[in-house]
Amino acid sequence: MVAAALVVALVALIARGRVGGGATALRLVRGGAAVYAAIVVVLTTLAVVSQLTLDTIEVALPVQTFWPVLPEGVEMTPGGDARIVGGGFTETLSSESGLGMGARALLAAGTLVQGLTQLAVTAAVFLIAHRLLAGEPFRPVVRKAVLLAAAALIGGGILWQVCTGIGEFMAANEVLGAVGWSWDESLGIDDPTVLMPEPRLGITIQFWPIFTGFALAAVAAAFRYGEALERDTAGLV
């Protein structure tokens, strides 16, 4: 979101003709984009490798709404007047070992796509700042970079959430799934499944990457208009 906002702000600077006085700011933006890209590459690589190779990884497990049930005969003395009357946990963040390669591969794919999406947007910001400093903002390569960033946000934004959601669901099934139960009747429980949460498919699509991608597509259209205007101006000169 920050990178997309920088793209829009730079286009606004172009439209108002204030680029010349902001060379220092543009150098900071360009340098910041390069540093951020390097950080994304390192962190994404480390995350993908760890998800594929380490025995124990951290996973958010989506579960059906759950609240612990006390066994019969157990009484709890509340510490205040507040009471829970509904709802419960829908996700638990935990470290898991022994996950199958299918879940690991989907989690790693989601991480990789997310990292590549961030790199596409960061590359567009870097290129815009670089071309502005060179005095040539309206070049086809800049417009194509912004279009690529828009496509990455729209497509990658959906893909990484789907991959991560399915991978977490598979991990939840492996950790929490059960094929049978045995328990001591002295516990006073008729159905032991109430003691454990049930896995659920927790794919939640956030729409901000899609809307941001559409905004960048509009920015790319503005660059196309700028290219045509620059050609017309050059022809007059």
C-alpha cells in the first residue's frame, strides 16, 4: 500500500511540474525502494526455505469457532463480573512439526507469490523515481512496469491468499484431525470432540491488493497519456 501510494504521489508531482525541485526526495525514494527490495528478497527466501526444509514451522491453524469446555465436576471461580456469552477462537498460531510436503508446498508458494508481488510494486516505484531523476518520466518501460505491478497485485494478491489458506487448512487437518477417540467415562463427557477444535477452510480474500492493482492500472493509463503528450510537444518543437 505504501509503495502504491508513492507511485501515485510521484505521478502527481509530474502533473504539477514540481519534479525538478524534489531531486533529493526522489533519490531517497529510489534508494528506499532498492533497500526494501533487498529485504524482501532475503526474508522471502528464508521463509520459503524454512517452510520447505525445517522440521518445525509456525502455522496459523484455522478452526471452527471454539471455546474450551470444562469437564464435569470442574468448577471455575471467575475473577470478575465479565462473562463470555458467545463466540470463541477461530485461529491458533502455533509451531508444528512433521507436516506433510503438500501443506508445506502451498504455504511456501503463498509466501513466494506474496514476496514477488511486493517486488513488482517496488520495482515500479524504483523505475519511476529513476526515470524522473533522468528527466525522462514518460517512457514505455515505466508504463509497462506499472502495469506489471498492477497485474501482480490483482493476480498475486488473490493467489497468495488462496495458497496460504489451503495450506493452513491442510496443516490444521494434519494436526487436529482424528479418526477415533477413547476416553475414561469418569470424566463425565459424552462427546470428547468438544475438548478439541475442528479444522475449517479459512480462506479469507482481502480485496485491498485488487483495488490497489486497479489504481495502478489507472496510473499506467495516465503514463500512456503523458507519453502521447510528450510526443506531441516534441513534434511542435
